[in-house]
Amino acid sequence: MKDQLLPLPQSFEYLDARVVIDKSACDIGECHSDRVRGMIPDLGLGGMRFSCSIDRLESDYPSIEDDFGYELAITAPAIQLSARSEAGALAGCSTLAQLAAQGSLPNCRIYDEPQYSWRGLLIDVSRHFIKTETLRSVIDLLHHFKMNVLHLHLTDDQAFRFPSAAYPKLTSPDYYSKADLRSLVEYAADRAVRIVPEIDMPGHVSSWLVAYPEWGTETVAVDSLTSYGPHLACLDPSNEEAVQAALTILEEVIEVFPDKYVHIGGDEVDPTWWSNSPSVKQWAQRRGLETVQDIQADFTQQMVRELEDRGRRVVVWDEALHTSLPASVLVQAWRGMQARDVSIESGFQTLVSAPYYLDLNYPVDEHYAYSPSMLESDWQAQYACTLARPEFEHVKDGLKWHQSFGKFPSMMRRDGGSVVGGEACMWTELVSDDLLLKRIWTRLPAIAERFWGASAARNIDEIYDRLEASLERLTTLALPDVLSSPPVHECSELSPLFEMLEPVKWYARTLAAAGTDSRVRDEEVESRDRPYNATTPLNRVVDRLPPESLAVRKCREDLLGGRQMIKWIEGWRQQRKIFATACLESPELAELEGASKALCKLAEVAEGSSPADKRLAGPFGEYMLPIAFAFCSSHDP
């Protein structure tokens, strides 16, 4: 399978046998890029002669216009890398690293280039602070899998992580210094990764208004900052001081981040405060603004004008779509297919995120089924398949609601709209620093292939095989071990149980069952009714589980392939025998009682002494046993 590369290259031609790499140094010949020269010694190319030709070197920092195309010719002992730009040469280094990790190189020719110019990952650092060392690991992995944007969601209701010199009371206790951020930008640039900052406004600003209450029309309680879910807080657009503060903060941001693009949010602006404020109503009337959407659009236009005067371009979430939104703005579509299509039809360059929300604990094949530019009919057909999946049965009503919850303005059709790429999103309500890499990278490499643009694997097992091979070789390349760190629990005797578990899907964890039902009825779920907030410890088994269990896939393959199940059966029975004792030593495991019983019952199903029953899949609180569905399908006529 083309040496288990991920993403797959556009063209891969084997020439003949593989060549073993030795432990000597690589002989680096002609190469005019210091960044490429710096990477080669770490790729393990002992005994080979490496040269690199680049048509042109870019500026100090990567940009959306960078050309990532490259050609790689390996005719041992010579390795010739050719690229039109430095970004392409760095992408070629990523391919070399993946090839060399096996201890040998194939004689081959590779031609490769991406379909999309924006291949990104959003990390929300506001709900939980993510250390700069962890972000560096993220950047290493972005480069390894040929992604080129790290979108940092720096501010939200819960925290303000950017160090404003003009408004120092804004900055939360855990924050990034400007030196930290500049260093991160440089580190990313060496790996052809752009960092795009987001300062979310005019909603999601509770953290702003606790520090500077005069910028809003009502007050925000300090203890509300830890709450998840909808916050009413929004900036007062009629207050010149508040508007100027927003502009000043953005000026500070662009002094630190050199990228052309700046994200200003614009999502989930609650209209309550503006609708209740006489001063906002009077101000809006004077400006001829008839609706709260008009008010938000007016605010957005002010930010866009100021940033464009400084040579930057603006990114907004799709809620900011409005007839007056400047065509120069890049729209990030997260509210489903309709958001993407309305944006494109209205003439906007569009970034697709809707199918790539990593915090929803979806499996790899669910994300992989969507490409950013897929036809509307194909998207709808795939969503029908999603609704039919048994592992989504417990959130099926929520999924139906989610596909149609967005409300969009009537927009004028314009030419010029297009998909510039995709961006996966990791919102961190349930993700702390030590959990981040496992939650992201057990699935994102497959999404990276979709963003790179290679044809989708016709057999989904192929993508899983390449994903597993890619993750297993990370430690060989001195990259993070995302499969086993952190361990699920110190009680290794219960591994047969742990490896069969997955977290519940969609928003079932953050909303709980009652909240999920309320969301489906279009009712807001109050923060007090949510089971988590920013102070909740994330130290349970469910927090350390990968979103999808690779062991479940292996077990399913054994079952459907008619292979022996004895090793699984023995483990499922053994975990039940020791479960009570394990709970005495670790009382926190008691919440797994229902899942432990069900797994033991599945041992009977596996040996044929009990009938298959999908109820054995759960949910058991926040846990599922998805292997139970495989037994049900294996008994279907």
C-alpha cells in the first residue's frame, strides 16, 4: 500500500527492490534551504546521498499561496528532492521520514501536490490551557502529515489567553506571553505551518466583560466563567470605547502573528442583550440597522476595514454571513452542508469544518467519508448512512437536529466562491493538555489525507491499516506516542474491558441525556444543567479512552472473518472475575459496572450460548461497547 504513506501521494512508481539504511550519516549535497538541511539529519537516511533543488525560496513565513508540490526520486544511494518552493521541499521531507521509518527505502519516483491550500487544525486553548510544548508537538505532527495551518482559538467566555498590553486585566492567569507566541510562530514556519490567531467577538466575551464590564450592556458574574454552553455576554457595539478596545487588541495580535489571516469569530452571538438595551436600539436606529444580524454585520465591517487597512484578511464563522459582509472575507463553515453552499454561492472563499469536529468522538471512517468539495447529493447520501449507523443510535435525534439547525440569511448570488480547504476542530471542554494528542491524532491523519486531496480509499480497511502503521512508527521518528499516552488506567488487569470501550458520541457527554433531548427540541441547555464545566477534573477512564477503539476493529474482523474468538472470550470473562476486587482498590472504576457485566455477557454471545442483543452495546452512562453491534450484524440474514 505504497509503503503505508499517509497522505497517499498523487503518483507513486516503484522502480525495484528496497535498500537498507545503515547507521552512518547522510551525505547532504546541494541544498539551498537551511530548513530542509536542518531536517535531513533527523530522518535516518544513513548511507544515502541527498540533494535538493528548489525553484524559489519564499519569505520568512509561510503563506496560503505556498506551493507544496514536490518530486522525489530514490535510486539508491541517491535521493533527489525537487520542488517549486521551500514548502514543497519540506513536504517531501515528510514523505522521506515516513518511508525511512521502516529502516529501508524503496527505489521509487513520487510526484505529489495538494488539492487544497488550507489544511488546518483548530485548537481551542480557552476552555483548557494547552502548553506551548504540547503545541510544538502538534506542529511536528501537522508537518508530518502535510497539514499547514494551526488555528489557535485564543479567547472565549472562559478565558483570554492573549497578553494584551493595552488591556492587561483581560489576560487570564494561564496565558501565552508574546515571546511564547513569537517562538511558536518561528517553530511552525520552519515546518511550513502557518499559525492563524482567533480573537472571538462580539459574542463569547464573558472573560472580557468580567475584566472590563463597561464594554457590555449588562454585567457578567465571575463564577460564570467556568460554565460551558451559551453565554449571553456580547460587546456593546454602540460603545465607542468597546469597539476601539476590540480594534486595539487586534492591532496587538497582528504585531505577534505575521500570517495574512486573522480570525475574528462571529459565532453564536446571542441577541438578548442588544434587544434589551435602549441605548443599542437607539444607536442602531440612527445607523439604519433594523435587526440584530444587521448590528453584528456593522460591527464585523468595522473590524474588517481596520484589518484590511493593515494588509490582513479576515476569517469569520458562518454565522457572520450577511448581505453586507465584504467579499474579501474567508468564511469558515461549521453548520453543515448548507453553510458551505450558501457561502460559496454568495461569492465567498470558504473553509469547510462541519464534518471534522474531533470533539464529537466520531470514528475515523465517519470523518474520512467527507471531502470538503463533495457534491451536495453525495453529502446528503453520506449523512443518511451516518444516521443508519448503530453506534449513533443513542444520538440519532440529535444528529438529525444538527443537520438542519442553522438559520441563514437570504444572500445575493455572486461569482468567486470556492472551497479553499478544510479545518478539523478540537474544542476542549473535555480535553486537557495531557489528553490532547490522543484525542486529535488517532483520527486527524486520515482527515489530513482528505485535505491533501488524494482519492479516497475504496476499501475503508485500507485507511485504517495505513493509519495504524503511521501511528505505530511515530516513536521511531522521535514523535509523540499518541496511541498509549496517557494510559487509560493503572489497573492493567482490566485491559480487556478498557480496550472494548468507547465514549458516547456527538454531544452526549457535554449535554447528558436530558440536555441532548432539550437540544433536539431547540431549547437551550442551561449551564447549571450541564455535567461539566472548566473546573471538572478530567481523570476518569472515559477521559483517557481514544475516541475509537482499534481493538474493537480487530475483534470485529475476527468475528466477521470466522476466526477463533477464544482470546477475546477469555479476556471478557476474566475482567468480570476481577472487577469487584479492582473496584475495591480503585473505587472510581465502579461506574464501569454495567459495561463490565455486558462484556461478560458478550462472551456467551461469542461462543453461541446467548443470542445477540444490541442493548449490550449500551450506552452505560458515558460509555459504549460497540463490539456488541458486530454480533448483531453477524446474525443478520
